[in-house]
Amino acid sequence: MLRKFCRSKIYNARITFKQLEYEGSITIDAQLMELAEIAEGEIVAVLNINNGARFETYVIKGDRGSGVVGLNGAAARLGEVGDKVIIFAFGYLSPEETEDFSMRRLHVDDNNRPQ
């Protein structure tokens, strides 16, 4: 049996823009995606620390080193520029894979730069 695990998270990222007129997604700086091992198009969970909103969406790659974390489409209604969010990526692991598994944690500063 496979179990669903949180395999990586980006902690304390700040929303840098909102774009309501879009199909939907979250834009994340390509460097942060790489460090957190999150792929473009991957489904992630987003938790807004400021207002408690929780939602799932897919990832769009933002410019490397830009610090961008943007909410697009319907997700743009769930946060404001400056809000802090936690972005979670998940994976399914077998019992054998869980023995050596450890979650990747990426903390960022107020400008979404890796710490």
C-alpha cells in the first residue's frame, strides 16, 4: 500500500502579485522550485498563514532569482500581496521508501530568498 507524504515545502513565502484574469495556478521563482524539488505543472497545496485559506493548484515556473510567488486565477481571491504562505508538494511512498525518507524544507526570507 502506498501512503501520501509531504515530500517538500516552501515555508513563509510572501505573495508578490495577484492576477485574477488567468486560468489559475501559482507562479513560483524557478530557483525556489528547484531547491524544493517542485516541478512545473505539479499540483501543490497552498496554506495562507494570514487568512487561513487552503487550496490546491498547479505550479508555473517564474523567473529564476526573481523571488516571485504569485496567485493566478481563482487562487488570486485567496490571498493578498504580502501575505505569507506555505507551499506543500506531496508524493506517494511505499513502506520501504518511508524508511529513508525525509521531507525537504525550504525556508525563505521576506523577499522570498532561500535562507
